[in-house]
Amino acid sequence: MSTYARINSLTLKVDNVIVVEDSIINNRSDYDLWIKTSKALTKKVASIGDSYTVATSSFKSDSPYASWVFNESVWEWEAPATRPDGYYTWNESSTSWIELE
């Protein structure tokens, strides 16, 4: 069994993710819209709403906040400030971590 993501051909956004035998995808009329996804193949397992980049054959989620930057070495979004230990939530208006009480 493999995980496949269906790509919207106009937006290159993932609109469906399934776990299925390869033969099922290969026999579909829209087989060319389905991309096998795994950390090894596409840098992350695709989720609905992720964007697909053809040039790198990779999936990337949208930024959770406008101030966050994408770190390609670990393939994830990072806040502009390091999260302190404990229970904190991100506050975009102050671009800082706020301790939860």
C-alpha cells in the first residue's frame, strides 16, 4: 500500500489523499494527477491543501502565519523567534510567543 495525493491541475493544490495499492492508481483514468507521496519521495507526506512543486517533486503546506519563513533544510515553517520551553502560542500581531496560563 502507498499514499497518493491527487493534484488539482490548475492550482497544483492537493485535493485528496488516499492509501491504496499502486495498481488501483495505475488503472484510473486520471492516474496522471495522482502523485505517490512520502518523506523520501516528496520531502513530506502530502496533506489536503498542500502545494505541489513540479520542479522539485515536493509538497509544502501553506505558511501558518505571514511572518514565518520556510526552512528548506528541515522542510518546515519556522517562527521568527525561537519558541520557549513550556506552553506557548504564537501571536502574529506582536510576532512573539505568548505564554498560556
